[in-house]
Amino acid sequence: MNTVVRPAGLNERRCISRDVLGVYGTLVMCARYHQDGGAPLRDQINKALKSCIVEHPVLRTVILDVESGAPKLAQQNALDLHDHVRYLELNDTHGDGTHTLQALLEHAHNDPLDQWHLRPAWRLYVVPIPSVASVETSTQFHLAFTYSHALADGFSGMLFHKTLLKALNSLAGNAFDNEPGLECLDGMKSLLPPLEHAAALPISWSFLLRPLVGEFLPRLLVRALGLSSEKSSNLWTGAQERPKLPPSSQLLHTAVRHRLIPNVLLERALAACRSRQARLTGLLAVVVARALSCALQARGIVKSEYRANLPIDLRRHIPDAQNGMANYASATYGMVTALQEQRQIMIDSDWSMAQELTNALTKASSTLADQPVALLKYLSNFRDWTLRQVSKPADGSFEVSNAGAFDNAVSPSGAGWTLQDMVFSQSANALGDPFNVNVASTKGGPLAIVLTWWPGMLGVDDEEKLMDEVCDGLEEQLANL
């Protein structure tokens, strides 16, 4: 039995349409956990997850009537953790955990969530480190939380790990048993309201009319959401046409490349940003554009303009949502000019662009007014709009989504469980940019950068090598700040 709570909100409906059509998969927030022995791992995970489910109503939320134009959110009255927890043992041919992490991200993104009306759209993947160990004998694990963007955003993944780590370190006082079943009782926390009900999202006439000139309403939404603009011949947007979609019953494939930037380079980058009045996200957008420009030039593709889409979190304006999982994201964008010279060192003009992007992020995140996500109220049919957009070429170059830094102060010294190396990733997006740059870190730890894309979207024959070269160029530039 399920209890209907409310209709899905506007941004939730947009993401539900993507999920149902298979043109976007999941968000993944992964971390490395260490335990000092104790009870059997599966028992500990079961008990801790039950605390998480009680704390975060999203984890017991199902989506009804997904094929209709009016989906509803309902609270499940009972859960079976067997439906949500996967214990994997992945081979690591490199021996250093690098291949295991990439294999895990690829597996998580390409293992579709389904039957949203029967079970909440999330999973936890547990992978021992090193891969030669078994789940029963290992004391280190990758724990990857994968979930639908329809109900939760990037910061929600951070909140989940914060709650899980606290629960693992509080098992002695945990009232739940270690069985996989959980009965959801009356009186548990309520699901947060949709964004448009949680906050006022005023739209000025200038913001509304500017993209309306000469455009039909759906085009307005694409443009204002940062997914479209008038193209310059020097703007790189990947392939001229998007690849052919898979059959309707299959999920869009996601390819993955990742790098862990050592903490010493991260701290150097943060210090350089502070001295230049820039934020890390702005710096990374410039560095990625420069690395991409260089890699494309080596393939005879000469482009100098790159559009970076930049998601933002609106929680700062919603006091009741500071510690709640929900989809409270919006976005802005900025342009980067990357010249073709083969140079590794940022110059003043590069830092000026990083400052401009920082200013755009600061301005967009400091207000609820004129948020692109508010324009969704003018969209009448989310499914038809989604299908129209997947048939159009991309209008941006890449997205930089920074989930932030996990404060491992919640993992005190001497605790039974500790957490390191937070990694954020999101699936390829058939409506979005050629590739995503996904960023996260743990305080005192490395900066994790994950590139994800839809194969065929980059417009070159050697896409994996191109993404490897972008990673190489990014790391080299950070090392030379």
C-alpha cells in the first residue's frame, strides 16, 4: 500500500519525463568508507539505512502515474532493502582502486532504475577495496548512492552520506533490527514541498519577454534554462546532430572518465582563486575549456568559444530545506574564450573569465528572482517538450556541476567508520551538453572530477581519448597554477 502525498512539482515532472523516456539516468554520490571490524557488514548497512530512510522521506517515495501528464508522489508503507542494496565485486586491473571506481560509476549509471510506482528510485552499491577482497573480509568499501534526479539533487547525495556515516557510527543506540524489511510508520518526517511551493520564484517582465521575442514558448524554456542560445560559428557544441536514441525501453548509455586531483593541488587552486576573487567552479570551467580547445585543435577542429552551464543550489533561500533531500536546483551559464596557443599557465585574461563566471554564479545563487526553473510553469506538456529537445543539437559545450566539499568532521578520529574521497557523477543527458564535468571533494582529501557523456555526442572518432586528454590538460593546468 502507498499513501499519495502530493502531485509532482514542476521540476520533478521535467525530470520524471526524462526518466520515463530513458534519456537521462541517475545521479551518483560515491565515497570510500573504512570500518574497524565489528558486526557483519550487511547487518550494519541494513540498520544504518533504516535510520537514513526515517530521516529522509525521499528514500521511501514512489512515483505514480508516470506515463500521465500529472504524476503523483506517494509514501511507501513498507520497504525491502533487498530491492535497493547491491554488493558487487569488480575486478581492478590497475591494482590501485582507480579502475574499480570507474567500473563502479559506469555500472551504476547504466543499471537502470525502474518500476518507480513499486519502489523508491534509489540504490546503494557496495564494492570492497581492494577488489581481491570479499565483502565479508574487506574493511574498505566504495559506497555508491545512485538516485533519480526527479526527487533529489546533487547536494542531496552529500546529505545521504552524512546521515549514513552518522548512523553507522551510532549502531549501538540504533533501535532497528538488521533484517532487510522496514515498515514505515505514521508520524515519520514529511516529504518536502516542490520548489515552487517551498519558495516564491518571481519573474520580471524583462526576464520573461527577452527570450519570448520571435520564439514559441517551448523554445523560451530551452533558452532560459541555459540549454540553448544563438550559435556562433566559433562555438563548440559537439556533434552536429545527436546520436540516435536507443529503443524506448532502454536507458541512454553513459560513458565515464575520472581523475582524483591530489589535495596539494586542490589547496593551491583554492588559494589562487582567493587571490583572484574567483571560485573553484569558475576556474574549472576555464581550465576545462582550455584543455578541450587544445585537444580539439590536435584533431583539426579549431573553436575558440565554449558555453559552460552551471547548476546552482537554491537551499540557502529555503530554511526548512537545509538538511533535506529534494530537487531544489536551478542553473545559470557563462561563456569562455579559449585561445589556441599551447600553453599550460593561466594568464590574466583567463582569470578574468574565471571571475566573470564566479560573478554569474554569485548573482544567480543570491536570489530567487528570475530563476530559469521558474519558467517551467509555462510548459503544458513535459513529455512532448522533452521529445522535441532530444531531436535538436546541443547549444552548449559542457556543464560544470560542483556538489561541494564533504566535511569529514562528521567522521571523527577513532570512530568505527570513517569516510574519504567523495565522488559525484551524473548520467549523460540527451537534452543537455556534449559532456558533463562533475565535481566533489572531501575536506583534506582529493578533488574528484568525473566526465560523463553520451557516446557519439562529442563529434570525434576517438571520444574516450579526447576525454582522457581533457583530463590530462585539466590536471596539468592545476599543477601549474
